[in-house]
Amino acid sequence: MTASTQTIEYEYAPGHFRASEPNVHLPDLLDEGQMILNMGPQHPSTHGVLRFEVVTDGEIIVDVVPHLGYLHRCFEKHAQSLPFNQTIPFVDRLDYLSAMTSEHAWVMGVERMLGIQGELPKRTEYIRVLVAELNRIAAHFVAIGTYALDIGAYTPFLWLMRDREHIQRLLEWVSGARMLYNYMWIGGLFYDLPVGFEERCREFTQYLKPKLNELQQLVIDNEIFVKRTANVGVLPLPVAINYGCTGPVLRGSGLRYDLRRVDGYSVYPELDFDIPIGTGQVGTVGDCWDRNNVRVLECRESLRIIEQCLDQLTGTYKRTRDYDPQALVPKKIRPKAMDFYARAESAKGELGFFFRTDGRSDVPVRAKCRSCCYHNLSVISEISRGAMLADLVAIIGSIDVVMGEVDR
């Protein structure tokens, strides 16, 4: 990484760095001994097309300016050009590591506009929650595994990719795809669970429980991991709220806020699970360690949810010959003219969709995605000032962003 000498639009004041006056030569505004470093997008810790312009004073970070790259997904433009049901494959590509939870938010929003959400069979709802929670665990495994890789631990990444592969195979068995599923349809599902899926999934839950104990003991509670993450990147709760942070980033700062409880959508109100939060167990509430610990604890809670769903799917709502997962799939989707916002708890936080419809077409006039990754990423500058340059990698990884959802 080398100092930049390009002419860009910035105004600099001690402890603050922002876009302002045109044609200002930035190095001329730096104090003696300060320099500008570019981290990414080639740096692996930036997790995609993301560049950080870092103002440093020796090894101390004075300020950080994120520059978003472009994956050219154009999700919102696609959504305004296609019928609601044909947009689901594009929803998958937002947070491509947690596509099922993104689908869940989209289809529930359209079903609420159509007024059919409460009419779905319970088996359909339990299957949706089952696959969404499986995908949530898989997404957290990528977050924790790549985070360990970012700060110098290689083996945990291999362990978590090994266990994530079991989930990928289960979801591939259900939908036919490994990452981009198009499984949840408006009004139902692509298909019922394959015969024998419930038994195989229950075997997986029994396999994973001791693996999560190993993850907690050998990685999260590891002395080196604790020293690398405790008291680093502390995000105070008021700052998290002001920046619109959600998901593990917000809950790591101590607020027990989860849309599965707050909104109580689908069958989540019927399920027993806890909402883990950061407590400052080894450092300060809201530090990098708390955010990672919350993700591991959420994997445990997701396992509890999965087991309860399996109990219902093999008991009260077991498969029958007259069950049709596509029975309520509308032939034509034409909601009334309205503005509508729907949201759900994805693996990264609150994923919301705003719809504007004219009542005449099955194509929305306006579709807007409220990206939890975008809001969580915006807090990087706030929690990095005063940190060591080497800690910036740890801070970025603890936020767990997927750039497909940021560039939408």
C-alpha cells in the first residue's frame, strides 16, 4: 500500500475527514507525519469490491473513508422491470451467502400486499423457517471462518467450510441449487421437502452441536483470538442505533432487537429461542469479540429452531398426499395501488423492501431495498478512529458485509 497523490474532493480537520471543497490536493491538508493508504479492493479482508482510504498518523488511524465498488447487480432496476415472481432469482443475489432469508423477506412482502399471508399452509411456513435457519447458520459460518482467516488463523476456516458443506448439500437437495435457490415462491414453495429430508436434517443437527462447542472453545475463547478482538472496534449502542445498524452488529452492542421477535412473522412466535447479545464478557460491550460471539450463539439458537420445525414437520404438519406447496401461488400478481414496506431478519440484519404499485400491473412502479450491509458498513469510520492500522482488518471483518447487497 502506498500513499496516494491524486487530486480529490476532501476537507480535512483533526479527527474528521469528509467530502467538501472541489479540487483540493489532499496530501497538502495532512498534518506532518500523516499519510493516506489505500486498502483494497485487492486486499482479501475487504471481502469484495470495497476500497478503504485510510488517513494514518504512524500506525494510528485518523480516519477511514469507504469507497464502494460496483458488482453491477442493478437489483432495483431489475425489480422495476419484471413481475414480482420473476424477481426472486435477483433477490438471491443480494446477500448470496444467505439467499433463503432474502427470499423470505421478498415473498412475505408481496403476500402481505396480496392479503394471502395468513392463508398459507402451516407446513409451508415451517419449511420456509427451516431452510432459512439452515442458511443463516451457513452464512454465519462464512462470516466466522473468513474472519479467523483475516486475522491469521487458517484451520478454523477449513473446519467451518467443511461443516457448511453439509448445509449446502441439504439445501441443494431441496432446491436443486447450492447458493441461489429460487425455492420460496409467492404463495408457497417450489416443491415439498424431498422424502427422507427430515431424518437427514435431524442427523445433521446432532452432528453440529459438538462442532459448535469446539468452535467456541478452540476459536472464540482462544487466548490469541481474545487478545486480537477484545476492546477492538468498540461500537457503542447509541452510535449503532444512530447509524441504523441491525443484526449481530447491533446485538453485539447489547440491544436484544431481532425482527423474528419484534415483528413475529411467519411461525417464529410459535417457536422457543433466545436472542443473544454482547455482554462485554472479555472486553468492552460492542467490540469485535462480542460480534463474533453473538454469531456463534445465534447458530446454537438456529439449531433449536430447526429441531422444533422438524418436530412439527414430522408430527402435526407431516407430509400428506393432498399437500400442495403451490396451491396458493397466484396466477397473476396484481396488488392494489399502494406504498408498502416489508422486512425480515436476514443473517446480517434487517433486510427490507419498499414497493410502490399502481394497481394495474404486476410490475412494481418502484422497488427499493433497505440493505442491512450498507448501514452496517457505514459505521466503519466511526469505530476505527484511534485504532491501530493492523486492527482495521479485524474491524472490517467483524462487520460481515456482502457487497452484493451494498451495490444494489
